[in-house]
Amino acid sequence: CAREVASIISTSTLGRRSAPAPPPPPPPPGRSLSAAQRLRLAQLCDTTLPTGGFAHSGGIEASLQLGLLVDARGAPSEAQLVAAAATAVRSVARLQAPFAAAAHAAVAAALAADAEAGAAPRAVDVAVERVAALSAQLGAMLLATPPATRASQQQASGLLRAVASWLDTSGEHRIPWAPHVAAARLPPRPHATGLPPPPPLLHAAASLTAVSLAAALRRVPDELHGAPTLGAACALLELPAEAALDALVYSSTRDLFSAAVRLGLVGPLRAVALQADVAAATADEAAAAAALGCEAAAGTAPLMDAAHACHDLFQRRMFQS
């Protein structure tokens, strides 16, 4: 009898030992960011970064006024909003992600040349020329939609201004008490868990090449566009190209739903869930488009583009584009 009870217990749920949980999968190659990089990416995508993105609706306001985001009764339609947002973000990714990736590569190459004696000045000129050429190419593709062109150029200018200030003030040479903190800092001790020691309290000053590159980009006579500028900015901040693509998709999705909230299309709490859904559905679009290169870049939302082009025709407008 005891043997039967033991057998029942051994085969029951109570007596069965739970299998250990499998270890979490390792991060994909090239996607691991340091603590400092994660903080820089968070600040780059933060709403407090003064790029002017919230002054533009990405075509949402024009689509609403043209009746594209309402149901048969004329009431705001959540389904239409989600479909329009996903279509717009996917189009942004397929059109602009290749230019962000190419600009990142050009600026990263210039920063890498900083280590070679005498190569940095020429590398800076080459990188600036490349970013300007990419902006001109993207601008030609946005020409049919003047509001989108204006929004792209204004946000590029704001982003460059913010990054130039960021690079100029983040170094230890601009913080008078930094040497005293560095002198008093204790040497790192091995962590009990085997994890690497925490990053330094203050990250190193930006290289002169990065500072001069940011200044040179601001001196470009023709206005730059948002996507190449974002790629260049991520390279200047020592963020990988994948981070630039993620920032492009995230900021585009965020700005669309922020505009939808202010237009009364959706509530702020509901917008959080909808934004997460659209971001998840379009997360891989930018990387796939960047892999094809700038020659294959193309917008994929002709109806949204046509509606966006009508923005300046409306008498009452909340947004600049």
C-alpha cells in the first residue's frame, strides 16, 4: 500500500519537480547596448528633447479633416486611426530608414578615422558631404508633399541644435567639480554576482571630431532632412545604427498618436496601448528597408501622402503639418 501511495505521489502534480526555467535568449548580435548608450538613446527619444516633433501631425490632422479617420456616422474611428498610423509608420520606415542608416555609416566612418593621424579633417568633410547628399536625395522624394518636407527640415534643424549642445556640455571639461569627483572616486571592485562594475559617474568628453562634425552639419547651406540627421546624430552619440532605426520608428509612432490625442481621436490612456500595438507591428520594417539601401527606398502610403499634401489648404489647423 505504501508503495502504491509513493507511486501516486511521484506521478502527481504535487510530487513532480518543476523543471528549471530555460535561460533567457541572448541578445541579437549588434543589439547589446551599454548602460551609457541606453541612457543616451532614452534621452534622444525623450519628449523633452527640443526637436519640434509635436508641432507636426504626420498627416493625421489632414486625414481627419478629409473624413478618412471617421466612421459612417462621422464619429472618430479607432480602427481607421490604427490602420492609418500603421500605414504611415510603415511608409516612413521604408522611405526614410535607408537614409538614416547610410548617414550613420558615413558619420561613424569619420569618427573611426579620428584615430588615424591627419585623416580626421578630410573624413569630416566627406561625412558632411555624404549627409548633405542623402538629405538632397530624400528631399527630392518628399517634394510632392510640402508639409512633410517642412516637418522633416524643421525637425532636423532642431535635432542638430540639441545634439550640438549635448556634445558641447556633456564633457568633464565643462563641469568644474568633475576633476574633484574623479580624484575621489574609489577604484572599481569586483561585483559579487560576477556582473561588470557600474559605468563611470561621468562619461568621457566628446571627441573633437564629433564636436566639429556636429558644427559642420549645422553649417550646411541647404537644409538637412530628419532621417539622415537622426542617423548622423546617433553616430555622434556613439549609438549603433540599429538604435537609429528604432528611434525613427518609435518617434514617428509617438508623434502620430500624440497628435491623435490632441485632435480628440483617442484618449491618452488608450493611445498608450494603440501606440505599443503599432510599434510592435512595424518594429522590423526599418531594418528590412535599410538592408535594401537608398536606391530601393519608397513611400508606401499614397493616400496618406495625398491627404498630408492638403494640410496647408485648410483654414483651421492645429499643427504646422
